[in-house]
Amino acid sequence: MKKTVEVSIAIAEAVKNCEPDVVACYPITPSTHIAETLAKFYADGELKSFIATESEFASISAICGASAAGGRAFSATSSQGLALMHEVVYAAAGMRLPIVMVVGNRALSAPLNIWCDQQDSVAERDSGWIQLYCESAQEGVDTAIQAFKIAESTMLPVMVCVDGFYLTHTVEQVEVPTLEEVRKFLPKFQPKVKLDPENPISMGEYATPEYYQGFREDVHRDHLAAKSRIVEVDKEFEQMFGRSHGGLAQGYRIEDADYVFAGMGSVIGNAKEVVDELRAKGKKVGVLKIRSLRPFPGEEVRKLLEGKKHVAIFEKSYSLGSFAPVYAEVINSLYPLRKRPVVSSFIGGLGGKDVPTKTVHEIFKMIKKREPLEIWI
């Protein structure tokens, strides 16, 4: 059903139609309207449960308990809220709890800032969660539904990352799959392992040094194996709803491109617009959309970028004192190539700094040079 609606409300409706057993949220800008709408659904009798917690730490603790007991569980948060969850974020992945959380991306303080960048979720990239970054409002809605199927078939938790305000507060036409449609796409959750007083087990128990590393290796291997599942679920979604969002990574007008703009999230929309303008002038340019930061699609990125002259990696985050995270991932992915493109790092959009099409034009002009660049733009 196509609706003209704020995207946070559309995401909340999509989550409701996935029929979660437990939703627990503590509202924080810019994901507040997701929590608020889900609370209203519960009050209206359309949602099984909603726990209004006293903090984000409590929210993720509650949904971990719900998931461990065999329930489908969901939360939403942003920025300092996700940072407060940090301890339990790691526990959720280590306990193999297939929960879903939407992150309305927002800058971390200090200084205090409520606007969008991706430092909050990128900081959790090594926690063991699958992380999917959404380009558009429609992708945010669709990925929230896909995330439950991915999580429950891989036994790994999934973060759906949507740029705060740019996407969370956008009002536009989106297709929101109905309850009946979602039921056809998403089977009922049948946990393989759960807490049960009739069959008692331990979860997240103490692991001595000779065992602990093996658990981490298992999570790593299953992340790598999850790549194919992410692609499969996106294709299954396309077959039912007619929309695909690129699986792990997607090229746009990239086949014969010499110069490529690569990034994650809503900036990709502006980049595509610029590419269309430059293509009309005969310029060989393209866009690489990285949808999955974890697991990182190294092989897919390498194939898409092979034979290019220069690649600009743009990201709304940074690893302070080192290299920008996505830049480092791409560099590592390209290492096996005998002839590698020049790769430049562009950091921008932090704290909500605007990234208009003009900025993308400037980036394409700068990468005509042969040497790699590192620029805060």
C-alpha cells in the first residue's frame, strides 16, 4: 500500500506487520517517532507488547531476554542511546540472538549534536551485528522487514541504519507492505535454541581462554556465510514486492566508469543525481553503493571497482587517529588486484553538515588527479 507518510511512521508500521513478540524502546532523537508510533500501535491493540524502558541499556536488555526466551524482538535508537547499549550489543551477538534494531543515525557528543552522521553505528561495526545502510525512505521500510528474515535465518542480530532526519523525518510516498503480505514473506520465528524451564540450558555462560576464541571464530565465520543470505533475502523480497536494494553492494552506471563515488546511506541519492548530470555531458562516472558494512562485501566491491581509474570513498564517520573505516575496508578489498585504482578518502557530513550535489561535483573534479587524497570536505 502506497502512503504519503513520515518515514519513521512507515518503518514502525512495517515492524508492526512483522508481528514482533516484544518491542522495547527508550525514545531518543531522531528515532523517537519509531518508538512513539509503536507505542501507539500497542495502545490500540495492534502490537503484542511494548515496554517503555527507563534507558536504552534497559531496552536492549529487555529484547535480549525476549529473544533468548524464543520471541521475535525489536528496538530502535540513535547516537548516545546506541552508545549506552554498547555492553549488551556485544552480548546480543555473542549469544546469537536474532533481534532487529533500527538506528536513526546521529552524531555522538561531545559537542552535543542531534543531527545526522554515521559515527554511532559505525562505532559498533565489530560487535558482531549485521549492519545494513539504507539509501532511501523505501529502502528503510523494506530493509526493516528483510532484517527479521536475515536475522532469524543466520542467528545474528541486525542493525538497520537510516540517516537521521534525512530519512527518518522525510515525508514522501512509500510502499508499506500489508500484514498479509509480510506474513507470506516472513515465516513465524521458530527458534532453534531458547530458554525453557522444561529444558534448562545456559546462554552467554562463562568461557575460559581455551574456549572463548572459538566462540568468536564461529561468529566471524557465520558473518561471512551471511553474505549469501543477505543477497538471497533481497532477491526473495524483489520477487514478491518488485523492489531490490542491491543485496550487499550495488553499482550505478559503473560498468564503463573511470571515476567512481562510493559511500553508504542517503548521500548515494545525491551522488546518483550528479552521475546522471555528468553522464549527459559524456563523463564516464559511476556510483558504488555499499549497503552492508558488516559483513563487508570485499569480493563484490573488488569486482565492481576493478579497472577503474580513481575511486572516491565518502563517509560520514572517522576512526580518529587512523584511517576512515570504509576507506580502510575498500583499500583492503582491492589489495589482491594487480592493477588497482587510485583510492581517495573524503570525510564529510559530520554532525549534519550538508552534502549537496555541489559537494559531489567537487569530489569528482578533485579525483581527476592521479595521487590519492585525504580530505575533510
